[in-house]
Amino acid sequence: MVTTTKRWKTKRGYLYVQEDECKGCGFCIEFCPKHVLERSDAFNAKGYYAPRAIEPEACVNCKFCELICPDFAIWTQETEDGDG
């Protein structure tokens, strides 16, 4: 199975969502301190709604989404110069 990974540019690097690994629990959406995410309107391969970034420029790469995701389907990557 091919896994779809979405990537958005943030102020300090990148935000990634591995859509097909997500089970749509919504923890990352609900608990994001900067309200970067929302539920996608499209189903993933498992039939769940993965998150999508609506305010990627607001993301500060705090990594809270990574820590709270039970499926390891979301993560951030900080770049040294903030310019990926």
C-alpha cells in the first residue's frame, strides 16, 4: 500500500501528515495550541478524515501534535534557517 504524506511549509520548517496512517481521532486538531489544523473533507485509505493544515504559517513546530498522535501519523521538522 502506498502511503500519502502531505507537507506544509511552516515558519520554522515543515509539518507532515501521513494521511493513510491516521485514524481520525482529532487529538492533533483539538489540542494544537496555535489552531493550525482542521479535519480534511476527504477520506483517507482507511475511511477516516485526516487533518490538514489551514494555518501552516502559525505552526511553531512545538511537536505537541507528534506527542499526542497515537498513530505517529503527524510530525514536524524544524530547519536551522527556518527555510526548509
